[in-house]
Amino acid sequence: MGEFTFEDMRMITREKLGDQVPLELFRAIRLIGMYQGLPMGGKGTTVTIGRKIGESIPANSLEQLLAKFEELKVGIPRIVERSKNTIRVAVDDCFCEGLPAQEGKLVCDLEGAIMEGALTRIHGKRVTVREVKCNVNGDTHCEYEIRM
């Protein structure tokens, strides 16, 4: 069996249920299935998966990637800080918004890894992305630090 591409994911022909799945299902897969069911809270798995997804997202710049995040309803991203080697991106309306707060918990590492995979491909060199704020931690939005 060959590998799937991001474009393959757009081939949706479900006549009755269409292209939407409930956010509850996505949350359950991530926060119950992966975080509670895998060793180390699934961190290694989500990072590997996210980077692979990011590599296949059709975007050629940070701005295109952020637009794709909003189009795919990952959240509403905005650049909040930019310096020579560091960019901070806040994401409003993230999948975790509204979940009960758990101080010290950052649960949106998949989204950061997607950014990391895409930006590494776009720039042709290693880019690191780290989640530094999360709604679940009690922050007002999720936020990522991107280092070039």
C-alpha cells in the first residue's frame, strides 16, 4: 500500500455524513486515546504524526500555513511577536478551548508539530516549534514559539 498525501484527504464522498466529524470525537482520540492510552502521554506519537502531516500540507510560507490552519478549523492563528530567529503564534478558538482547566497541562503539541513539519519543509532547514501557552493550562489562548 502506498502512502497517503494531504490531497488524498480531500477526497470525501460520504453522501449522508459529509466532511464533518464532531469535535468530541477528535478530542477523545487525542486526549483519552493518545494521552491516556500511550506511554509518556503520547507525546512522541503526536510529535511524529504532526511533523508528517505538516510536511504534506500545501503551504509555501508561514502566512499560507496559518491560513490553512484556519481553513481546516484547527484554530484562528495570529502572529503576536516576530524577531530575527523567533516567531510567536497565538491560536484562538483552538480544539481545546472550553475544556476544564488543568494547571501545568499543555495539550496542543500536535498542532505545534504540524507547524514544525511544514516550516521545516518550507525553509529547507530544521525549525522547532514549542507550545508555551494552552487554554487547558488556564491561558486565554494557545501559543507557540517558533525558532528558525
